[in-house]
Amino acid sequence: MNAWIPLYVVIPLASAFIMAILGRLVKNMGKVILLIELLFLTCLTLVFILNSKGTLSYNVGGFPDVGDIPIAIYMVMDGLTKLLLLIISAVGFITALFSISYTREYTAERKFYILFSLMIAGMNGMVISGDIFNIYVFLEIAAISSYILVAFGVEKHQLEASFKYQVLGCLASLLILLAIGFIYWGTGTLNIADISRQLPYSANFIKFVSLLFLVGFGLKAAIFPFHSWLPDAHSSAPSPISAMLSGVLIKAIGLYVIFRLFFNMFALNADIAMTILVLGTLSMIIGGLMAIGQWDMKRLLAYSSISQMGYVVMAVGIGMTIMVKDGSKTIAAFAFLGALLHLLNHSVFKSLLFLNAGAVEYSTGIRDMRKLGGLAEKMPITSKTSLIASLSISGIPPFNGFFSKLIIILAAVRAHYYWLAFLAVAVSVVTISYFMKFQKYIFYNKPGEYDNQIKEVPAPMSIAMVILALLCLMLSLMVIPSIRDQFIFPAVNVLIKNLQYSTAVLG
Amino acid sequence: MIPFILCLILFLIGLYGIITQKNLIKIIIGLAIMEYSVNLFLIMIGYIEGGTAPIFAEKFHLNNYVDPLPQAMILTAIVIGLATTALLLAMAIRLYRKYGTFDIRKINSLKG
Amino acid sequence: MKKITLFIILFLIWMAFSFNLETANILSGVFAALLTTLIFSSRFLTSWKKFYNPVRYFWLIIYIIIFVWECIKANFDVAYRVLSPRMPIKPGIVKVHSSLKTEIAKVILANSITMTPGTITVDIIDSDLYVHWIYVKSDDPAYYTKKIIGRFETLLKRIFE
Amino acid sequence: MKGMTIIVRKVTQFIAPIIFLFGLYIVFYGHLTPGGGFAGGVIMASAFILQILANGEILDKLRQEESGLEFLESGAILGFLIIAGLGLIISSSFVFFSNFINKGIVGKLLSAGMIPLENIIVGTEVCAAITTIFIALVVFKDEVAL
């Protein structure tokens, strides 16, 4: 199986440049190649999840270790990686399906698919790479293509949002690079597994570097004090890209790396754990409260992303604090289960909501909720799928959002963080309220003033939305123990058995 | 020690530029300055007093050459920095076409 | 023919860069020179025939000697003006009429003037050179034309025309 | 865009091919001397940039050149991936980026296995990319406001 690992980077990169060459000769080549590529990657990931246990590692270039110092670039595939790869390729596939009709309005349609594929390559490479410098390189590939995709329509607000996103993104990348420099200075290696073996180095050094990493990747993940770019960038982008950014990108290039670095690279640290817990809680509350006041539907969804990511970060923070205090591993595992399940679920329902918003915008050309209304009869598929997504994100049974939120709240209670459990419930109520607003003003209020005849969106868009809505229901099955053990538990194990990473990778 | 302090000062100059300047181009220049300071920091990590270049030649000593890995990292970082700077400049030109100004206070169609 | 000229020049430059006579090096030199020739030949100098005239090279050597001599003289002149406490400068831009016909000769003349300390060519418009001079000795056009470009011009005519 | 004065134009005519040749030299000797694909590619691109700046170009022609360069760029990256992927297929243990060509004697031009090939591809790519960036910025600046 090991030889298949580099394909996660090779295939998206190669197909991007094949599109660039063949795309100008054959029309619609890009769409076909992108869909095939993402379908293949999804199947490959499923095969990996179902067939292989434990950690796989692969060294690029085939240089053998000298003594016990790893020289080659490592690619590592463990439970957490597989989960993220599944999210990236599956949501990517559905979003690409949606884009087929959505992108017709663009003049440089071909380039959209090239950049999409490059973004996939960057995220895959980032998730799969085993050393921090390659994480930085792939981070930049993903980030640069996302900067361009945000501004793809070259309208006023898109350019402005993209510029803001770029300045903060560059700042984050520089801080990350600086932190990587410090790590190399302190340890003389870049391989994550090898760095974690070089422990212990001085506590102040670790705190300083962790702070740099936390700010850098916090900016990429839009955790609370660093979130200011997200509402602009995610709401201005073309809708499939908003779905990719909110559903996948902030997880793959932000949260994933935070988990990987703070669990597997650094030893767990009480201060960092507390910081993560507090930041997660704050972004959960503030994102939720900011979302209520929004009238632009995509902006509302963007703020809701901050809030939902806050849930994930908070749950991970709960688990971290328990593990730092040497508390019960079962409760910590429970918290991580909730976090990762919510990560998976959020990628499904948030991309679905952004696709719904995109469908509404595609048909009516309006994004302001006050001018919309009464679309439930005219756009039945969009309306029903968005209802499912809204119920799911608000945590109504039997949809997937309910289970993950329930697990997070239960974990908070079992860890004796009663006030966090209370806040999580309260924010859940806030979530319900702003999604009721979303539903009411777009689909059920009195009809707005539309110039043209409103029709349901074309077939590929509807199919994409229906698949995601079905996934919203099906992911509830993740709580069944046998499925959970197959999909989520390997990922939870990576976080729980945080010190076994280096032995698993380097042997 | 002094080179590291100078490097930090360069970093702070760039940060100051990003935070205080109102002109898009000046913000980009601030970012570029920060990037150079980080690159400079990386190259100083690998430096050895009196070390030779890490090239296999007659004068090569196995125990006295500067670390080539930070240099490879910097080359990569420079390429990435080139891409980001070029993209930022392209965006700035497009923004100038739309708004007719580089002043960030007048570019504010996004609110909330 | 223009392409062959460019090719030969480039190949010689390649050999000067690499300075070894391995087969692989010569072959790569041929390849590199060929590629460069194909890309740049359309924009290369039009008067390539002059490269094959040995008399011109002779005059070129003489020109270089004279140019270096003029440079040394001008260096002392400028050094005197810089070091002298009274600062005897009187800067100004003068328009110098050149009787050179070809563009390349005019450009070489302008560059020579610029490289000589104390004078800088600002622009060439048709056959007039605008020269910034550190000490404008006289207002008489005949005088300063002779002073600035007199010795260069005759030689350049022999080299390039 | 407009060109520059006759001095710059005439000097460029003579100097641009030499700059380009020097870039090629840096690329070809990348595995023996300091430099390599990236540095050589930048030098090569500077020859083109110098020419465009000195002589000036018509916007339509620049657009045409840009699309041609895009083709070259994508092809170069694809070539790099193919070379890297050949290692995956040819070498016995499925090693991505494996250096399977004979490595030769240190110090000779034909040595170091695939590294010279990779240098040449990187040089092409960087040259095309930097020229594209320059042309794109010129086009953005000169085109009529939308």
C-alpha cells in the first residue's frame, strides 16, 4: 500500500497541468479531469481506511536513514490523515460537481478548475507530509490558489476581500516560517517525528515557538482573535469556493496542523491547552453572536463557520486539559471523538449550506436576505436540502450535527467543565435562532421582488446538494460502534496516544 | 548576537509598515521586508564562523562547512515569496482599476 | 548570415564562460548558442557584416587606448574639482551635435562620454547629444563639441561606419 | 507599453542574448557550481524582461506571448512530475523522485544522474513563470479599465 501514498500529491498536480495544456484544445476537459481525479482519490482513501491499520510512512527519494537520523522527506499516513483526506476528496468531488454549471458565467472558466486542482494538491500534501517545512510549502500552494479563487470574479468586493485575506495569510505564513526556523535552530531537524524525539528542550523555547505556531495557524484557521478575514473572504468568493474554504480548507490548513503539532510534536503543555480551550470557547460564542446580526446570507454562514470551528477547538481543548492533568483517557477520547466527528459533520453541512446559498444566488442574483423570500415553492430541492442542513447544524436529531454536539456537551459535563457545557448549549440555541432567520427570510417569507422567472438550478447542482443532504443523514451512522471504530477511532487514537507518533513513523 | 537583533529590527519595521501604512503598495513593501528578515534569520541559523560553502571540491572539509539545509529552505521560501508578492501586486493593480486609488481607507465596500 | 554571426559570437562567449574542452561541454555550448540564436536573432544588430572586417578591430584597440587615456585625464580633473576647497564647478547641460550616422556609433559615443568622469550623456535626440558637464568652460558650440567628442568621433567613424 | 531611448535599445540588442546565454550556462552547470535551475531561470527571464522594457511591445502581442508561456510553464511542471514519477515506476522499490540514472564522475558535466535534467526543467519553468508575471503585470496596467 505504501507506494500509493505519493499519488495524493502527484495526481492533483499532474491533472492541474494536464488541464492547463489540454484544456485549451478540448472544451470542458478540465471538468472531466477534475471529477475523475477527485473520485479516484475518494475511492483510494476509502480503500486506505478500510484496509490498513496503523501508521504508514513513506520516504521520498529513497534515502535510507543515517543511524537513526531520517534524511529523506517523510510522508505519513495515519488515522487523522485518512479522516482529513476523506473530507478533502469527498467534499471536493461534490463541490466540483456543483461548479460544473456554476462556473459557466466566468470567462476564464478553464483556470478555475486548474486552481481548484492545485488547491486540492496543496491540502493533500499538507495533510500527508511528515515534516514541518513541507507543511509550509504545501500550505502556501493551497493558500495561494485560494487567494486567487476568492477573487476569481474580479469584482470590487472580491478583490478587496482577497487582498485582506492575502495580507493576513502572508503574515501567518511568515510567522509559521519563523517558527520553523526556530525549531530547526533548536533541534537540527525538520521531521515532526524526529523533533518530538529530541525532547526535552527548554520550556520557554517551547512556549515561544508554540505561540508563534498558534498565532500562525490560528490565523489560517480563523480562531477568534484572528478571524477578521474570514467573513469577507468566505462570503465574497464564488459559492463552490466558499464551500471548499469553509468546509475543508480551514480544517486542512489550520486545525489539522494545530492538532498534529500540539499533540504529536510538542509535549502537551498546560498553558497551551488552556489557551486553546479559551480561544475555542471565545470563537464559538463570538462567531455565533456575530452571525445573528448579518443580513448577507453568505456572511451569516461565514460567521457560523467561526462558531462551529469554535466547538471543535473547544472540545479538543477539553481533551488536552484532561490529558495534561493525567485525567481519565476515556473522557479525553470522548472529547476528541466529539471534536473529530463535528469536524467531519461540519465539512458536510457547511459546504451544503454554502452550495444552497450559491444556488439561490445563481437563480436570483441577490445575496441580501431582506430582498429574498418565498423561494420554497420555486426552488424545492434547494429549499429542502437547506432545511436538512440547517436542522443538522443546529443540532436537531436525527441529523449528524445532533450527535457530534451531544458528544461534545457530554464530554464537557464528564470532564466537570459545567460552564462550558452550558455555553455550548446556549450557543446551540443561538445557532438555531440564526438558522431560523436564514430559512424564514430566504425560503418562507413573502416573495421578494424578482425581475425574472425563478427556476430550480441545473441538474449537476441539484445532484451535488442532494448527495450532501443524504450524507447529512448518513453520517449519523458514525455513532454506531463498528463504523465509528473504522472511521473515527484511528484518528482519535492519534490524539490520545500522542507520544507513540515518533515510534510509529520512524520505527 | 548583533545580527539577530538587527534581523528582529528589520522584522519589526516590516510589521510597523503593515500596521500603520494606508497605501496598498506600502503594505506590500512591508510584507516583503518582513519576508526578507525571516529569510535572513533562516540563513543565520546555518552559518558557521569561517565555514566553507557546502560544495564538494578540493578545499572541502567535512567538519567545517555551513549548513546547506537552511539555504535550501530559503530558496524555497524566496520562490514562494515571489509568488505571493506578484499576486499581491496584481491584486493591487486590479484594485486601483476598480477604485481609482491605492488608499485603503477609500477601499471599503465590505462592512460588518 | 546574421544568425551565423550571432551563433559564433555566442559560442565563443560560452567557451569563455565554461573554459574546458570536453565533448559534453562543447555540445551543450552548441545547443545553448543555437537556442539563444533562434530566440534573439530577429532583434540582433542589423549591421552584422562589420564583425568580419579586421581593420575595424585594429581601430577599436586604438580607440580603447585613447579612451583609457582620456579617462585618466578626466579623473584627475574631477579629483581636483572635488578636493579643491573653492569647489570650482559650474554644472550645466550642453547640446552637442555629432556627425556620426549609425545608431550604434552614437550609442557607443554616448556611453564613452558617460564613462568619462565629469560628463554624463542625458539623452540622444536625432543626432544631438545632451551632455551634463561638471564645468561648462565656454558657451561656444564649436569649442565644447570639440572638447567633449572631438577625439572619439573620428575613431568611432572608422570603427562603425 | 512604450519603449526607452535609443541608448538602452541598442545596448539591449547586443546584451540580451548574452544574458540569456549566461542563464543557460548557470542552468547547465547547476550541479557543479553555485546556482542551478532557479537562479539560471531568473537570469534567462531577465533577458526577456529587458527586451520588453527596452523595445516596448504592443498589448495584443504581449497577450499572445503570455498564453504561449503559460503552455511552456505547464509543460515544464508536467515534465518535472513525469521525471519524478518515472522513479516510482522504474525503480524496484517504488521510490518517488528516485535518482535511477548512472551518476557518473564528480565534477564532470554529465554526472549526478537526473539532477541536471531537473535543473533544466526548473530553469525553463522559472524563466517562463517570471516572464509571465512581468507580462501579466504590464497587461493589467495597460488594459482599459473594466
